[in-house]
Amino acid sequence: MEVRVYYASFDTPLSAGRFSRLLEQLPEDKQQQVLRYKRWQDAHASLLGKHLLLQACSESGYPADLRLLQYTVAGRPYMPEYPDFNISHSGNMVVCALAANGRIGVDIEKRGSIDIMDFKDQFTMEEWKLVMSAEDPVWQFYEFWTIKEAVAKANGVGIVDLPSVHILSESLVRLHGFMWTLTPLLLHNAYAGHIATESIPSVSIRDVVFD
């Protein structure tokens, strides 16, 4: 199973001219999606995520045409007759992962100052024991969180209660009787990340720079 991962970082805003040029390359309705965001970080993530998808489609041999982009009732983006893909962003990074066949989910999270106890009920008792006994509980929390989110997003049929995503090992998760394969996504030491796929993938990763 071939998986292509594209990611972009934006520690500072793009120049106004570059932002406008990238925005103008999108269909009108997708431009409006970007412009609805009030925070520049969210607008950039939306804009660059769409351009990463365009690049992923083009390099996989599919027309790069976001007019085909649709959303399921659950809000998951897809393009009919195209490979499955998934997009995630956190902090100042956005990721797009595309699978040659089968479903895919991706999630990244930038480590921050949070009280992990607020999220205890999203984990099984055994998972929480592993979090709390880890050398760095906060980092382990983010590792497990991205695992659960990636699987929930790969499932793609609606809201998934994260406690029902059972982490069996570093590479295997069960959700509603289906086994998902996990692949760590190591893009930056401040970000935890995982890919969830239906089978063991061959992963290529591309850092895309938008000047």
C-alpha cells in the first residue's frame, strides 16, 4: 500500500502577494472557505492544506481540480473516483496524506501546555496507565491522542468515541472489530503524529515550501 505524505510549515505568514496568488488558484467556494477564518494560522492551514492536496493528486496522476472536492455528511473531504486522502493541521504545520488504495487517516498535534487529566475519559484504563507511567506522560498522551484521532478519521463514517479506539500495540489498533495499521509520522520533534491505514504502507514524505 503506497502512501504519499506532503507537509508544510508556516512559522510566519506568507507575504500578502504570495497568499493572494495561492488563493486565486482555488475555486471561488474554496477561496471563501479560507477567508472565513479569523486567525491567520487557520487561514494558512486551510489554504496550504488545499494546495498540498492539489500536489498530491497531480503527482499521483490525477487531475488537480478542487472543483471535484466534496464532503460527506460527517464532514470528511473526498473526491469521487480519486484515492482516499486526509488532512490534519496543528500549530504552524499542515499535512496531507494520500493512499494509493484503501482508507487513510492522519493526525498531528503540536505539544502544548495542557492538563492531560481533562482527557482521561477518552482512554481505556490500560491506555491511561501507560500514559501515566511513561517517562514523559504529556508526550505519551499526544502519541496516543494522534493514534486515536488518525483511526477515527480513517474510519470516516462519522463521530467516533475515542474510548472505542483500542490501542493494542505501537502498530495495531482495533475499532468496532476492524484492525487498523499505525505508522508514526515524525516530522518535527515538537509534533506527535500518526497515519492509520488498512494495511502496512510504504510511506514517502515530502516537505513542501510555499515561498
